[in-house]
Amino acid sequence: MSTTTMERPVARTAVDEPEPRLRFTGVLRSEWVKLRSVRSSAMTLLGAAVAMLSAGLVFASTRTSGGNGPGPRDLVDPTAISLAGVNIAQLIIGVLGVMIVSSEYSTGMIRSTLTGVPSRLPVLAAKVSVVIGTVFPAMLLTALTAFLGGQAIMGGADLPTAALGDPGVLKAVIGSAAALTGIAVIGVALGSILRSTAGALSTLFGLVFLAPGLGQLLLPTSWRDDVLKFLPSNAGGSFTSVVPPADGLGTTAGVLVFAAWVVVPLIAAAVLLRGRDA
Amino acid sequence: MIEVANLTKRYGAKTAVDGLTFTVRPGTVTGFLGPNGAGKSTTMRMLVGLDTPTSGTAKVNGKVYAEHRAPLREIGVLLEARAVHPGRSARDHLLAIGATHGITAQRVDEVLELVGLTEVARRRVGNFSLGMGQRLGIAVALLGDPHTVMLDEPVNGLDPDGIKWIRTLLKGLAAEGRTVFISSHLMSEMALTAEHLIVVGRGRLIADVSVADLIASATRGVHVLSPRSTDLVRLLNGDGVKISSVGGGVLDVVGLSTEDIALRALAAGIPIYELTPQRASLEEAYMELTEESVEYHGGTTTTSFGKAA
């Protein structure tokens, strides 16, 4: 630590600079600085990309060896095989969304944040924007690479392949990136509502991963499928695959239901953020 | 300028701040003093909008904090509780907070220099000592070049050098015409820094006085040593006079000057060996003020002589 000179002026020395003022663009930049300045952000983003790529490429390779190895339910759809990593990537990208908010509460950073932006809502809006702006391009690039890499592997073994121009393929690739982005935003909302990393993560994983399986086990068969297709992961399935599952929602309905899973928790988060003591 | 009017904060059945009213003016260092749990931190949190008042108002420079266009330009705060992500560097922490107001990297480096953290600016805050963390908190408070500076227990964790530095800094800020409001539970610290005091206990205002007035108003007696102390008590007792024994034949007489006591003892022929006026320390004055508002007292050893004695 350097010794401090007592005569140093406290006031800003650069008088030609514009007078400081709170603006949404500033809040956006602030959230970007926060995201890029902690190691966990890059780690989770990279982790999600690696998981998605390796799952897609491994499943494609398994097909070439003619084995009945691990793979998605629909083993005849070459697009689904190469994008199979979405499920694992969801888990990791969800952590990113949750941590962006919950780490502020666990460290106390939220007090600094809300003191700087006492109107509060711009903070949530900026966090969501930064998550979308980071996760969507990164996951789109990953999904594209996984798709093209998977098709190349299967094509090399003379297996049926899909091209980006085939009907529904581009939708599935972009849809996968969108679904991952949506999960991250649900994570932001849950982190903000529950203000705890553990609580928000278990809620998110319960909703995305456990609920479909538990529902299969516990709900009566007569109306089980009518309920389960509305869960976020199943609704997402309608636009992350080339052809929506027969017993699920159509693409448009799936997009709307999935969007509701994102928007409703966000509204709850906004209401609570405004009303609660920080 | 800080204006608090009828400010009340309840958490369930517990009242943390109870109808508090006071004003903190620019140009001087004002101390916010009270025992732990008196409601100081809660009041400060309400001033910057972290907590919503149950009733009453808390205004900074004439407005409720959230209504300002550039909140960080109005008031810079250091709260007692930690408010930093340990994985971020000091510089990134300041950049992130400053970015909301368009505060430049140049200003960030300026405040880092000011608080003496330039050399560790790129180190993760999690590795900082308590004192370095405190300096970073002060850097955050000064970042917006604010008109009002409010620090909760600023000397916590600082070494003697750091304490001296912050006293000089705070007096300098006040001399520049800024409003400086600092809390402490230690009177001794306030005595060296503050010129005015807001004293609270159990969420209520106990005193709003200048440090000089507080010392002057503290009721302190004269210590008298006499071989005939019982006769002396009988002689001096009267309206507005309080006499107690402090042991070893020494009496503490409140309400009479040294001259009064000497002349009356001389007239009665009672010898006096020692006559010492007691000057109250600020610490004692403060203890006297907050006596009723602290929850637990230690026992006192002085024996009081009633009027009947």
C-alpha cells in the first residue's frame, strides 16, 4: 500500500469531462464490467460451450461406430443428435444467470449496486440485457459449430445428415441458443427473487430437470401429458428440434409457453426488487 | 445537507428507529453517535434508499435520494457491512460503480491514488486486509465527488496511520463546504474529528449538540477531601446540591463552585485538605447522555447521601 498524500485534492481534476449522471446506458456498461471482471462468468460460459460441443460431437461419433450408445431419444434425426448437448449446457448456463444476481447478495455487492442506482429496476433490466447479449451469441456460435461438426462426422461415415437449409434445421439451431438464453434469464429472475445461490439453483434445476421426470412418475396418466408439455424444458423442445415432438406443443405455442416461463418470474423479480429492503 | 424528519423504521415488533428528527449541515463534520443497536446504520440505509422508512422522511440535499439525477454526485456512502465482490479487483469494483454515472477510468485512478490503493488496484479484493477494504469503501464514497459524505464507522480496521489520515480527510472535506456525517459508537473518536453531534439511543434522538456545548453542559462536581466529611455534608446539603462519596474520605459535590465550598467550610471552621474541580471528559458526558438508553449497566460503587443525611 502506498502512503497517502494528505494534500491531494478530493474533487475531480478533469473539469472538462461531462458532469456525472445516472443513465441506463451507464447501468448497462456497469453490468458488463461486473460480468467480465469475475472469473466465474467466463468459466460458466466456456463450460456450457464445451459441454454442448463435446456432447454433440460424441453422440455423432457414437452413431458412426454403429453403436447404440448414449444419445437423444430421436436417434434418426441428425440435427437432434448434434444438438443433444443443449440439455447439459442448460445446467451450466443456468448457474451463470443465477450467480449474476445471487452473488451480489451473498457478497453484499448489492448494497453498492443499489446505492448507485436507487431506482433499482434499471439494474435488473441491465442484468437481463447483458445476459442475453452474452449468452445468445456465444450459444448460437456453439450450436452452429456443434451442428456443423456433428454433420461432418456423420457425413464422413455415410450416415444421413442434415443441412442448415433443410426445413426446420435453422429454427432448431437458433432455437437451441434461444432456449439456453431463456434458461439463463430465468436464472437471473430466480436469483433476484430468492437472493440465494443455493435456493435459486435448486429451484431452477428442479423446474428444468426434475419436474419432467417426477411428473412422469407421480401424475395420473390420464392428464399427465397435458400438464407436462407445459414445463419449460418440454415447451422448449418444440423449437429446439426440427420437428416438434408429437405429444408436445407446436412451435408457436411452445415459444409462447417458454416465453411465459421467462417473463412471469422476471415480473415477480421486478416487483420484489422494488419493494424489499436490500 | 441531510434532513431527517420523524423517521421511523420497524422490523416486525422491533422498532429500530423511532421518530428521529435532525439536520446535518454542510461545512462541519457531524458525528452520529450512539451505542450499538441504536439505529445509526438503519438511519443511514434509509437515507440512501436501501431500506424504506415505515414513516417519516429522510432527505439528502433537499430530495429523497432516489429522486436525484446523479445520486453518487449527491452523497457518497460507506456502509458498515461489506459491499464488495471478493473476486473483483479494486479498480474493476470502482469502474463498475462509476460506470452507472458515466464516471471515467481517470476518476477511478484518481480516487485509488487518493486512498492509497494504486499499487493494489488490480488485486482481487478478497485478498485485502480489513484496513485496505475500508480504504476501498472510502474510495467508493468519494468516487462521485459528492456534496455529502456519509460514512458508517469509518475508522473500523484502520491502523493508527490510517485513522490519522481519515481524520484529516474528513476535516478537509468539511472545510471545502461539504456535508460530512460519520457514525461511531466511540465518543473518543468523535471528540477528535466531529464538531457537532447527533446522539441516539434505542432509535430515539438523545442530543443534537455541538461538541463544545456538550462538554460545557456535562454536570460534574468538585472533589473535596476533609477529615470532617460528615459535618461538611451536613453543611453543604441544600437545594440543587448533590453530594456523594467517592471513597477515601473524598466527597463529590455537584451544584457548588470551589469558591462556595471553600468559603462556607472556612466560616464553619471545617478544614479542607484538597479541593479539585472535576472536568468532564467527552466520554463521561456521552455516558451520562446515553445512560438511560443502554440496555445493561454495570454496578456503581458510589454511595449516595440523601437529603436526610
